[in-house]
Amino acid sequence: MKTKTLTWIALASVLTLAVACTNKQGETEAPVFITLNLPNQPLVMNVNNPVPLQVQTIELNSHLKNPSASDPQHFADVQVSFYTVDFFRQDGGTLVPPKQTFAAAGLLPSGGTLTLTGFPILTGAAVQQSPFDQLLAFNGGIDRETGLNEIHMFYHLIFFGDTVSGHRVQSETATGDFIAQ
């Protein structure tokens, strides 16, 4: 009898946890969630010119979790404060730059849009480090992992902030790509 009761309790716990983990929009207590729009074409980075790699235009869109709700006092406006960038190889290589964190500032109105321009995803110093340093002529100009003279990467971008009423907000992950030559 005890075994059946414990089994049912364990099963109910697992089902509750599974349902709780699938609600992407409800991950924070904020009444809004944020989506990102990135350029469709890949960025191109020249390793011989060690300047930060930037996304020219990023569009953040705020959506109320309850579509029939409104926010006339603007308590659900989001003060964007920083963003992170993670990197993943697209070409079969394994070496990637470390996770990048950058400051950001802007007020995203609830149900509105914030357009950001010239935001870096990779610092100038990271452009000169592994794995990109292998593409420099004096290092052979070839990625040792893939044998290619280019490195193809994906990047995942996530913005963080707080609503005016003090609730934390994290954007959905947006994915872009770039080619280092």
C-alpha cells in the first residue's frame, strides 16, 4: 500500500515538473516576454582587422503574456540592462570564443518595440584570440580543426532587464550566424 502511494506521489511530481518546464513565456514573473529580430544574412568578420563584430540592427519586441490585458500605467515597460552572447561552431570545429556579456540601455515599452543599432557580439580582443588567430597568414591561414580558411559560427543572443515595477525579464534566445575570414 505504501509503495503504491509513493509511486503515485512520484508520478504526480514528475508530471507537475514536466508541465512547469514547458512554459517558456511564464519563466519570469513579469507580465511581458521579449522576442528578438536579427538580420537574416550572416555577418562577415575580417580577422586581419581586429574591431568588434557588431550586429547593425537588433529589434526587441515586448508582448503582454495576457493578450487581452493592457498597461496604461506602463508598469510592464522593460529597462534593458545587458545581454549575453554564446557561440557554437557551424562548420564541425569545436573551439569557440568565451561567452560575451555587454551592457545595454534602453526602455522597451510594453507591447512595443525597441530598435538597437551597432551592438557588438564579439570584442576586438576576442577577434585576435583562438580560434580566429589560426586564420591569420602568419599562423597558416587555415583552421586546424576543419582545414578551411574560414570559420562559420552561430551565436545565441539573450537580453536581460527589469520591468518598471521591478520584475526581472529575459528575452527569448535569438540565433544569428557569422563567417570569420
